[in-house]
Amino acid sequence: METARPLGLLSRRSFLRYSAVTAGLLAVSRLRLTPPAIASQPAAVAGLHVLTPQQGEVLTVIVERMVFTGTGNMPAVRDTGAIATIDQALLQLDPTVQSQVGWLLTLFQWGPPLFQLKLKTFTSLTPEERDDYLRDWATSRSDTRRLAFRALKNLSMLGYYSQDATWKGIHYDGPWVPRVRRGISEQ
């Protein structure tokens, strides 16, 4: 007989799975996933390989809300290569996972009428409404929606904070010993 766990607590197996996924994403974030010329350009100019331009825009708006600090000392998401970095990381994944991320972004974009009864898309919501919508996903009764939120949050944080331009804003001076970042060749 299985004992009931309070909501919000992870089982040992789930904790290990999330730790392994996060460790893998951290390892990917250490790689130079975009060529230097692309990394310094806004995501809209960089060109996407896995995501469509519409999915890239939805992801950009998600990342903007996820990393928003309310202060002006951090670079705008659109001024970094965060979306191109996420797209390059997705390029390394199985095509099935790439497709699932695409479907998630489409559902996220068109979800407000379904989940909040608002006749708007996610990108047409006000910043406050976007935060409420994200909060709904984070605290949903559905395990799938909460897991999807965590995946988007992990991608947002790793994509944005792996950019050298963000380090000054979080008072990080970079690695003590400069490391050569390996590039991943495009397939």
C-alpha cells in the first residue's frame, strides 16, 4: 500500500530525475551553442533551427516574464542570444522532444481561452496577465501543466543566464580560470 505524500513534495525517484535533467541542462549551458556572430545578435535576427518564428516569439515572451527582475540592470532578453541558445540546445535533442516543445509553445500561446477564459493569446496579454497565466501553470492541479512550467522555467533560466551579458547584473565575474567553450557543430 502506497502512503500519500503531501502536495508539493517530490518522491526520491522524481527528485533524482529532476536533478539529472537539470545537471544535463547545466552541462549544455556551459557549451558555446551558437557561433559568436549569432550569439551577440537579437534572437529574431539569429535564425532558428528547431523553433518556428512564432514559437520563438512565444518563447521570448515567456523568458522575458520568467527572468524579469523589475530593475534595469539586466539586459533585455531580445538583446541577448538566449533564444538562439535554447534553440541550439533543442537541436541536440531527439526530434520527438523537439516536436513536444513546439506543441507546448503552441498550447501555451493559445491556452488563455482554455485555462483562463480570456479571449486572447498569451503574447497579447498584459504583463500582469502573463504573470497570472504563468502562475496558473506553476500551481495547476495538473501534473502535466506543472511539469511543462518547470521545463519552460529551466529553459528560460539556462538560456538567459548562460549569456555572458547577464553576468554583471547578477554580480558574477565569470569563471576564475577562463575556460574554452566548445562549439557544437550544426547538423
